[in-house]
Amino acid sequence: MNAGMYDEDGMPIGLHVENGRVRHRANLRDGPGNFHLKPNGVFAVGRDGRVAVVRSEVAGDLDALWATQSGPMLVVDGALHPAFQPDGESRMIRNGVGVSDAGTAWFVISDEAVSFGRFARLFRDGLRCANALFLDGSVSSLWDPGAGRRDSYSSLGPMVAVFER
């Protein structure tokens, strides 16, 4: 699935780490749109295999093998993002990632249009994630051959792929 915000050329606009190499530095600037709805955050996989979702301001402290920055955070230290209404008017297919412990990351994409509040509560209340990150909305896409799902939006930037060992 797509995994982070990107520009018109498909390049990341925030922190992007591949194989331990920083390809794009963290973006801490203010601006318009979901990415800049603070706090935004970073999903990272450490060199030791541990997973984390952290606020963007502390992403520089990570020893990441892989990382992507996006925003806004859905759940921050067990609380819903302060800007979210319980079931706001903005509804889209949304995708995100939450971490329930250092060994478990949950990647979720909705089957139907949902509000930020409802999507965030799934991570906090349903999946027991203390921290979760919105990855995208209007272009959220998933290819899951096992489930027979291949969404049609193809102009994507950063992506995450999960493979069996």
C-alpha cells in the first residue's frame, strides 16, 4: 500500500529512509494539508527489527533501517489527535499504520469512506495501538493478491510491501 506523502513527481516530502540510508530528511515545516496537521509522525523499522510510530520531532533519534513520514498522527500516546471530531464530515478511503508493541505493526486500509475520528478509534480501541499514523486518504491503494484486492490508483510515491519470511 502507499506509505507516506509525496510530491507531483512521486518523491517523498518528508523523512524517507531505505536500507538505513536517509533519502529525504524529516520535514518539520508548517503548511497546508493533512501532512502538516501537527503532530505528524514517522513509522520506522529499526535495525533491530523493532517497529515504532513517533512524532516527527523525535524521528532524528531513531536508528532506522526503514522509515516514512506522514501525517497527521491518528493516535498520540493513547489519545486521539486533538484536531479530530468523533465522526467528522471528511470521509475517504484511508490507510494508516499503528504499533501495538515493538514487534507488531498494523497496516490498515478502509473498505469504505471513513472519518479521521472513526479511523483513529479503530487503531486505539480495536487494535490497541498507543501510536498510529495516517498514511494517505484520497489515493489510498492496496494490492493484496491473497485477498483478491488490487485497487486501481497507480500513481503512488512511497510504498510499503510486506512479505512472508
